[in-house]
Amino acid sequence: MTNATLWEYASAWAGGIEFYSSQGDDFAGRAKAWFSGNLQNRRSKTDSLRLNYKRVSMQSILNFMGTYGWELTGISNPTSPSSVTTFWFKRPYGTAHFGAGA
């Protein structure tokens, strides 16, 4: 019998990324460097990144997540024009420092 993989999960949209577990102490710093200072500090901690949605493209968010080992598992389909598209991710649990040198 093989061991089951434990997963951690995240969601992203044009204004931020929510992680469902801590991403480590240096994570916000790496994210700030990636997004060229377009990280809003008031909620940018190890489990929640708030981004300047007018200056950060969804493509840069998707690239960021892929670089740090996140697998895209789904995309929400908003039912109203005022809703935002949400992207859902997972990766094996315990890889919070994956891509630290990236």
C-alpha cells in the first residue's frame, strides 16, 4: 500500500492570492520581488497576498504560482458580470520553500 499525498491549496484572482496554510517567513519578500513592489503590505503575509489589481496581470499571478510548484486544478465560472474569475491550485504539502531561489 502506498502513502496518500497530503495537499495544500490556494486560490487566486486579479486582486490577490489566498493560501490555506502558511508559506514561510520569506515568502512575502519573494512575492514582493516577483511583483515589482505591487504587493499591498497591509494584508501581504505568509497566507494572503494582496496585489494591486490595476498593475498586476493574471498571467503574472499564474506564472508566479507555477514557479513555486502550484498546479492549476480549476477555474470558477462566475454567473454574474460583477463576479471575478477565481483560479484554484494545489501542490504537495510541505513544499513551502519550493523555488526559494527562483
